[in-house]
Amino acid sequence: MSQKRVRKAVLPVAGLGTRVLPGTKTTPKELLNVVDRPILSYIVEEGRAAGIEHFVFVTGRSKGAIEDYFDHQVELEAQLAAKGKTAILEQLLAELPKPGEMSFVRQMAPLGLGHAVWCARDIIGDEPFAVMLPDVIVDAETACLKQLIDAYDSVGGNLIGVEPVPDSECHKYGVVDPSGDASGPLVAMKGMVEKPPTGTAPSNLSIAGRYILQPEIFPMLAKQGKGAGGEIQLTDAMAALMGEQAFHAFAYQGVTHDCGDKIGLLRANVGLALKRADLGEAARAAITALL
Ligand code: UTP
């Protein structure tokens, strides 16, 4: 299928992170550590592995540390070099953006995820783009966003990353309403339901934090009023666009860690530490001793 490539990703990082306060009082949620690096470092790594060439961060007040994280720390780098700590120095340098690879746009007030994505409209322009929720780490053999882009290359339109959850859990999530067979990884959609009461969910496919959207979402967002929680919701604009364009849900392979709440953040730390070649054994011993 001949269509424009997904080159850009929007990372909305302007939220208040109230579920993990007081940790997020002075540190942006997206810079909280998982094992030994910020959550955001995992997200950018995933985006790069998926071929993203331009990351658009939607930041807000007191989020300046995010821009600083993706820049040189001259004194620190000099000290590490002087002390011969070359491995960690190389790791820091390898993560820095190429010139022009990152843009930062300001959301003046946290009016909702939909509003945050809309703030990126001029930088995205007239091309399909990814949205990566920067508090969701997906531990996957093939980068989660790469899996989505591969699926997008075959069906086009708009794609929403989903994760199957037990029926008893569906009431906690936004859930996909399939328009046909929902047994394979790629499912045509006719709608979404936010937190369906137990027993009423149209599927067990929960919306997970990775999207590929067409630029026609922006006019939908522009006219979107406040939705659930008094916020401008991305899901409302997607529902409006669904009347005009195809949407598919795509069940990616991988383990999803929602680092936006306390237990999810703890689970991410434990899960990813256990998998690390250099730390796994020691982590297992420490955790076992605690249990
Ligand atoms: P969340 O709802 O998970 O983040 O939004 P939050 O609002 O920061 O968290 P809580 O509920 O208060 O704990 C998902 C992502 O969207 C961003 C957040 O920074 C988060 O990474 N976001 C949310 C914005 O950029 N702007 C907003 O207005 C809302």
C-alpha cells in the first residue's frame, strides 16, 4: 500500500502526574527512574527502533528538566571522562538527539490528552504520526511502535495499540468496540467505550498508549469540547474521525507497564530489573529475601 511513512511521534508530557505525587512535585513523571534511567528514555528508545525521525514533546510548566535531559551536561561529561568512566559516558552520549530530532511545544494548561496532541499540529503538518504515551513502557522483543507501524503499512488509516485484559478488568480501561471478528491481532473498529460497567464491555481489548493517527484528527480536536473528567479527550476526537476514516485495533506482543500509578511503576522496576543481564540475579536475590 502506497502511503506516507510514519516519521514523527508526539509525546505528551505536560500532565501533572497526580497519581504518583509527591514524587512528581518537582520531578516530571516522565523522568521518574525505572531501574536506572527515566521512563522517557525507554520511550525514545522504542520510537527510534520504530524508525521515528522526529519526536515532538508537548511540555508544560515545571517540565524543563525534560529538555535538559536530552542535552549535554557538560560538567558531568567532563568529570566522567576525567575519571575514565567511559561506559556510562558513552551511554549518555548515545542517547542525545541528532540536531533537529526533537522539538518542544508548550501546553499552557493541562487541558487533557486531546488538547496536548492538538498543540503539536503545526509541527506534525499533513502526515500520519504516532502518539506515544510517555508513562507506558512496553517490554517487547520487537519495539511496540515498530509492530504498530508494520501493521499500519498493511492496512493504513488509523491504528490503536491494544492489550487483551481479563474480562473482570475491562471496567478499568478504555475498550475497543470491534466491527467484526476480534480473534486476530488486527481488528476493525466501530467505536470505543470508556470504562464499561462490568459485564457490558464490547471486547477485552484495552487501549494501551500507542496510536498511529492521520492528520485529519487535528480539525476534530480543534472543535472538541470537554469530555470525561472535564478534559479535552483524544478518544472523543478519534470517535468523531471514525465516522470518516478506518480505524483498526492492533494487539501488539509485549508486556505493558503503566508507570503512571504507584503499583505500575513498582512493577516496571521489578520486571525490568529481573530481565537485565547485569542486574537480574542480584535483583532476584534481593526480592526473594524481602518476600
Ligand atoms: P495521564 O492522565 O496518564 O497523565 O495522561 P497525568 O494527567 O499526568 O496523570 P495523573 O492522572 O494526574 O496521575 C497520559 C499522558 O498525557 C500527558 C501526561 O503527561 C501523560 O504522560 N498529558 C495529560 C498532557 O501532556 N497534557 C494533559 O493535559 C494531560
